[in-house]
Amino acid sequence: MKKSFYDLNYFDLETVINQNNLNGSAAAVLFNWHYKKKENTQCLDNISKSSLAFFENNFDFSLPEIDIVQESNKDRTVKFLFKLRDNHKVETVLIPFNNKYSICLSSQVGCAMNCSFCFTGEQGLKRNLTASEIVGQFIQAWRWLAKNRTGEERILNIVFMGQGEPLHNFDAVKKACEIFLSQHGTSIGVQKITISTAGYIPGLKRWSQEIPGVNLALSLHSPFEEKRNELIPINKKYPLDEVLTYIDKIPLNKKQFITYEYILIKDFNDSSVE
Ligand code: SF4
């Protein structure tokens, strides 16, 4: 099976080009075509025939298929159900504000964290998404906007708050972020990306070194360990106290911030005492 083009960050792409003695400018041309212009046709812009043939023969340019689109008449939110190559499905949501959008991406099919309030958690983890399947959600949603809401195709913020625990699929999420952040790629500002976690410490340990500058959101839902254990079972393995010490170690840039998410559940976590 061919490797997906959308699994390559810019450095990977340059490496492929150098190793195969192709024209060095092909990297910028291809990234520009697929991520800035977001074209779904073959790239014919300033690229040699031999480079083009090499990429066509060795890489797959297909994207997750849009299976269902649901649009809210009230607030114009758009929910996509994407069908993946192996027929698994994941959701992506476009959340509008002032004719611009935040996009909420999925990182896994199902999820291993089993949070008690979450339908995805009930399904268990089916598999990790690849970087191309994460980036593909973004490109397809953007193309849908360009076609269906022409003039509004501006996705300003990316939030990893869809299906899955992003830090449990760290390598693919990291690679997708590298593509989003690349000035040759979608060129999203680092402060415009937020990754939400239930408190998966192995990922938090890697955060500062590997995805510096990206915003973090912690699913808190209760400051009390016992209550949090009920809502987020991995709290038993990675207790909140320990999670917070790792979060405190993240050196924050000027515009970087930590968000704490809290679902209010009546008579459970809506009082100031345990
Ligand atoms: S980590 Fe997120 S997706 Fe996974 S079970 Fe918890 S709430 Fe659901």
C-alpha cells in the first residue's frame, strides 16, 4: 500500500526529495498546493515531470471520505461523519463565529479512557488515527466550506476535542500539528491550536519538548480525586495531583494558556465541597 502524502511533515518531504535526487523546490510547491491552496487536483505548478511521476507512483493523495454532513439551522455548526479506508468512522465539527470557524478534530477511532459521561468511551479503542487522517479531516472540512459557504473558508482555531484521547496517540497528533504549524503548510499560529487531555501523563511528559507553544485543555470535571475517578477512570492510574505537577512544569509562552474543562452534573460536582 502506498504511503499517504499527508503523513509527511515538511522535513519528511524534504528528506524523501533529497534521497531520491528530485528537484529541491518540489517540497515547497507540493506543500503549498495541498495545504495552502488545498487543491484536490494533481499539482502541476512549477514541478518537473519526473518529480510529479515519482510522487504519483509512490504516494497516495486520497483523504477521508465525507459520509454524512449535518448542519444546524440555529447556529450554523457543521458536523461531519468521515468514513476511513477501513470503513471506521469519526466525527469532526466546524464551530462558527463571525464567518470564521474553529475545527474540532478526532484523534482516534473510539477511545480507551472510558469516561463515564462519554459515548465514544463506551466503544473502547478501535485504533489510532494516522496523521493523514487527522490532517485529512481539516482539508476536507475546509474544502466543504469553500464549496458550500464560499467566502467563509477560514478555519482559525484547531481543537483536538473530538473522539479519542489525543495524547494517547501522541506521535500522529504531533505530526499533524507540525503540518498545521508549518509555514509551508496550513500555517496556523501555534496559539491557535488546543489539545485536550483527560490527564494522560505519558503524553504530558513529552509535551514541553515536543509540541512547545500549543495550548492545553485538561478535562477536570472535579477537583476531588474520588469523584474524578468515577468520571474519568484513568484518574486512578494518573491521579489529578500528579497530572497537575506535570502541567505546572509546562513553560508557557506569552499567548499560550491552559484551560480547565468542567461538565456540571447536578448534585454530583456542582457544589463547592465534596
Ligand atoms: S478521553 Fe475524551 S473521547 Fe475519550 S472517553 Fe474521555 S471524554 Fe470520551
